[in-house]
Amino acid sequence: MRQGGAIMLLSIFMFDESFLRIVSITFTSLVLTELLMVALEIQKWSWVMILAQFASLGSYLISFFILPTYFDVGFIFTGSFWAKVIVITLVSCLPVTIGKWLQRRCSPPTYLKIARSRDGFDI
């Protein structure tokens, strides 16, 4: 909920000139946020997971051309668009990522404690 609100508010703030641009930036930030959050949660990658991430990203990029009425394709391929997408995606992902890192650091799960003590690492 917080991530979606951050994406919407920043998109409206940064792209107040066109509704089509707001839709483009919002959906792009949402897709990248979800792909990033999934990638950060995976502990052990497999080729299927990598393939799924690239397939998701590829299908989204193809949708630019299949659904041109929903995306401002000319604007999507500008540096300004991608700079704003990166800022919005980081603002929506960074607090959650830092919170999860702090939680794992301050209160690690049992399996991690056991693995660290077995490998000789001090918690």
C-alpha cells in the first residue's frame, strides 16, 4: 500500500502535464518495483527464476508496442523518463528494503543463526 501510494503521488507530482505520461510512469515504476522486490527476496537463484524475471520484463517492454494507446512510446525512450522512473522506483523500494535488512540484521531467522554458528561466524 505504501509503495503504491508513493508511486502514484510521485508520478502525479513529476508528470503533471499528461495523463498518458502518468500512466506510463506509474505502470513502469510498479513493474520495476515488483521485479526488484521479488529479486531481493530470492535467497538462491535458479535458471527458471532468472528466466521468469527476464520474461516478465520482456513482456512488459513488448507491451509498449502492442498497446500504444496506453503508453507514450516517444516519451518512454527519453532519458528524462528513465531518470524519473528510477527515482520513483527507489523511493518506493528503498524504505522496504532497508527495513527488511535491519530486521534480518537485528533479529535473524533461526536457520541463519544455525548456519552462521555451524560455519564459525559469530552473530
